Amino acid sequence: MIKKNKLSGNYLEYVPRHNITIEFETGEDGAVTILQENTGFFNLIARKLFKKPRISYIHLDEMGNFIWPLIDGKRTVYDISVLVSEEFGQKAEPLYNRLVQYIINLENYGFIECGRRK
């Protein structure tokens, strides 16, 4: 279920952390797979009628695989952007726009939570 984004202000100051209810696996090659349980009434109907799986496996792309372990509840989005820039260089551009949108998407899907540093 997608939730409405509640972030405002300077996104680079936010500190993302993994949602403790979300399970994920990291492969030997560093590939991250998020396990999303399909719950709720409509998912139950889809599972029964259309043979949809109980758990969806979301595979992250190359940049997502790099960013996911950096989301630790200590680093700000800005701190993460510096590391992404060092790793991917020009390939990550436009860096801030892409990274902030990625963080917003992860939060909207409930995979992470964001807060300000205290």
C-alpha cells in the first residue's frame, strides 16, 4: 500500500532507517531483495482468484543495492548522496533529485521511515 509522503523542508537533512516490519535479504553479490507480504482484503481476493503469491520479492537495481545498506538511521540523505557520488560519479546525476525521489518512494511504500536528526 502506498502512503502519502509526509516529508517537507530540506530532504537532505532527513535520516532514513529501515522499517523494522519489513524483511529483506542480501545475496552474496550484495543484491538486496525486499520481501513484501501481500495482506488485506483485495490481496486475499487476488491470491485466491488469480493465484497471486502471498509474498512479493522486490529486487533493487544497482544503485538501490548500494544505497539500501547505507540507510542505517545514522546517515542523513546528504551523507548518503556523498557516498553515492563517490561510487557512481556522473552515472548518478542528477544526484540530489534522483536520491531524494528514491528515498521518498521507499518511504511511500513503507520500506523505510524518515526523521530529522535529533
